[in-house]
Amino acid sequence: MSQEETRRGDGSLFNEDSIDGFLHRAFLRATGRSGEEVRQRPVIGICSSASELNPCNAGLSTVAESVKRGVLAAGGLPVVFPTISISEAFVRPTSMFLRNLMAMDVEQMITSSPVDAVVLLGGCDKTIPAQVMGALSAGKPALLIAAGPRPVARWNGEALTVDDFWPLAARRRRGELSDQDWNRLEGCLMGGVGTCNVMGTATTMATIAEVLGLALPGSTLLPATGSARQDAAVRTGTRAVALAEEGRPPAEVVTAEAIEDAFRVVCAIGGSTNAMVHLAAMAGRIGAPADAAHFRRWSETTPLLGDVRPSGPHLLEDLAEAGGIPAVVKELAPVLHLDRPSASGATWAEEVADVQPKTGAALRPFDQPVADGGALAVLTGSLAPDGAVIKRSAMDHRFLRHTGRALVFDGVTDLNARIDDPDLPVDADSVLVLRGVGPVGGPGMPEVGHVPIPAKLARAGVEDMVRISDGRMSGTADGAVALHVAPEAAVGGPLALVRDGDLIELDVDAGRLELLVPAEELERRKAEFTPPPAPLRGYELLYHRHVLQSPDGCDFDFLRKPLS
Ligand code: FES
Ligand code: MG
């Protein structure tokens, strides 16, 4: 068949009376579809990241079937196709290392295939940003439905969410949890398929997709395993057919204002620090401005309204009960752009007109926030000239202003070898520095920035310390942890020059992170810096050569929208 036709990537070729049309239909009918079925218009690609190697996304096979029903009911032709799926739990060296590869897979499958629109099925942390980045660059109409949060388990009569693992693991380290309890925990911690059941990265990214206008309003917090998610999937399929007919590319929906709104909602719900990296990458795909100064301004002028785990005590289902993301959007209306389109086709203003947020516990009203400033604080200074981020809502406020002596770990192997050494020269005021775990150094900014409290201090009851890293941390972790320090150590950023005993000053409210070492001394150390060796081949080499720093979202330089 003609390469030209295939490259056009247009679903109408299934309808043509030409030889090409005949052959395309014949191939599709090999899957058991009827002659009428393969002549349906438009063609909706269902881009699925369901995988048994990614338990968070495993429920998406069922969601795909529901989306298909919605597409068929609206007179479209649904075709499910797989892409790479990235599991936070299983992928090495890091899930972030693979995000851009998945984004390229998604983009190329959309552009190369005869589909008029796509429904993206994502869930686990990197899968949604990868799909959004790919779809933005591919340019065909796109919607997304997320896997949804997994069921909440029970532990000794209490709700057990994934973030409960950290304090339980600390108890195990202190010898307070028996082998039997530890085994029991392994069997019940995850509760079922679906994404982490707190406001971690996965739910944060699903929220972002909803606020951007890519996922149906109210769909984010529906449980992974409930009928309501399947209902939303059917509606998403139906809406995709209308969207294909409208022909509206995603970059018309995901505008600079949408990026701002998405980040403000993340701040308002105490979302994951990872959101900044992924939003910066998305912004880069459409040429929208989103640097440290923007994020700081948006964060400082957005109140924290959500009081859900891991920053607060309430469950995601409590936030859903309060009205979910549409209720957050309505409360936050004074600082958002509600004349933008939502995924339903209506504007956000129309969408939330009748929403009545049940404010109180899990969602506070705009004028009675949990905290005034944003949950995420952006830091800059001599230790992080291009920025760093700290989750203000989830740290011990004793450390909002803190100066302490550095104790430096070069990578995870060094950290693991020494952190629990009884002779480690550390006290509760020390500043633990973990470097060499940035985009290039990790590679892929592993979520290891949440350096554990040294065993001897943990046993003495120390629960939080200032920690600084060029890596990321899990959206479910907490603490006074300054992350994403840029430029990273592996490319010679100031973090590479820190030595044990140097004074480091953190001032969260002033947005500062300073290395208190004279400039001449830093110049001397810089002359001695040697970068780590480059990989020799393959994707690792491509990644090493092209990955950008965290303020540019760790995207590849050649994938961003060229400056025109
Ligand atoms: Fe997959 Fe948390 S590990 S969503
Ligand atoms: Mg995570």
C-alpha cells in the first residue's frame, strides 16, 4: 500500500473506495470486525499503557474496553494500541530516565497511525506526563483518562495508604515491627490495582491532566476499581469522537494559562514536587513560559486548600466527597482562568457553575486556607542558581530558616554504605547533601532525595532534618528536603563543590538556598572538578547527550518546540 497514505495518519483512509482503503479494511477485519464496523468514522486510537509490569496501570485494560464502548456508541471506530509503560516500582535505573522515551513512543505512534484522535490511558507517575508531552507534540485531538487511585487498605483497624509505608519502615528499622507484621504489611499495603492512593505524583499528574482540559472534569479521584471510573471511560470515548470531529489540537487547549492554572491547583492541593518538572516539560512542548520565577509567583499567590495525605490527614476519597477537582477549581476561581475549555467541551466556568464544594475538613474554602503561601516553595541562591524546590506543606517548620554544616554523600551507593554508621559525624542540625543523582548523574533524577534520617539520630527520636539533593523524591514522601537542585552536580553545578563541614543556609520564606563558602575557594574547587564518564552507546548515550536540566523539565533538547 502507498506509504504516502499511511504517513498521512488520517482515519478516513478506512472509508475510501480505493485499493488502499480496501487493504486497510481487510487488515482491520483480520481482527474479527464487521464490514460496517471498519467503515465507522472517526478513528479513535486508544493509547494504552496497561501492563502487568506496571501494577498501577494494570486496570487500564478494563478502562480501554469501556472507552471502546463509548467510541462505538458515538459512531467512531476504536483501536487500542500499546506503548511503553513505566512502573515507578520496577523500572531501572529510574522511571524518569524512560519518560522521554515513552513520550517519543506516544508521539510517533499517534503521528504515524491512521487515527483522527486519541484517548490516552495513563496512571503511574511518569506515564501521564509522557503521554501529555507526546500528544502535545503529535498535534492530533487528545483526551486522557487515568487509572485512578487504588483501594485504601486497613492496618490494625486504621486506613492504610501508601505513604504510611515510610513511618512503618522507620519502625521496622528501629526493631519495632515483627517479621510477622512485616509480612502481613507486604500483602496488604497496595490494596489492589490503581495508582498510589494519596496526593502523590500519580494523582497530581492526573489532576494536572484534568485542569489542563485533557481529562473529563471530576474524573481524577474516581476509584480505580469502581464502576464510576468505567462510566467516565465510556463518556471519554464518546467525547473523543466529538473532539475528533471538532479537530481541535491539544495545543489549543493546553495553553500558557492552562499550565499556570494546573500548577496553581497542584499548589492548592499540596501536590507532588514532581509536578514542576513535568509541567516545565509540557510548557516546553508548546513554547509557553514556565521558569523558576513563574513557579515561585504562582506558588506564593495560591493558598493551600486541600488537607489530604501525605501533607494532611484526610484521604483522597474525602477530597472526592468534597467535590473533587471541580470543587477545588471552583474554590480557587479568584486566581484561575475559567474561560478556558475543559475536556467536556464546556468552559471551566460553565463546568463549575453548579458545583457546590463541601468545604470543611479535606477541602478548605479560599478565604480559610490550611496555609496562605503555596505548598511548594521555589528556592534559588548560590547553591542552586537555576532553582530548587521544597515541599513547605510537608516539612517541620523549625527548618523554614536553618543554617547547618554539610555532610556530603556522593550517590546512592555511598549513602547506603554510610548513613547508618554509628560513627557518622552528624547531629540533628547537620544538612545532609546527596548529589550525583540529577538528570545526567542519576541518570534520570531518581527519587532518592528523601535521604533517610541516620539510624543513630532516628533512634534518638529525630524525625526531620534538612536534606539537599539534585534528585527528586516520591510525591508520597515528606520532610525538609530541597530537591531538583540545578544545575546538578554531574554537570559541575555548585552542589558538586560542597565539602563536609561547609555551612549551608536555607530560608524557605525568602526562597533562598546558599552555600556559605567564599567565591575564591569555590573557584579553586571548580578547577578540580571532573565530570563523570559518558555512557558508550544506545538510549543511555542519547539521553546523556540531550537531556536538559530540571528547570526545562528534563526533556530532550530536540523535542521542545523550536523557537520561531
Ligand atoms: Fe505507581 Fe505510585 S508507584 S502510582
Ligand atoms: Mg511516586
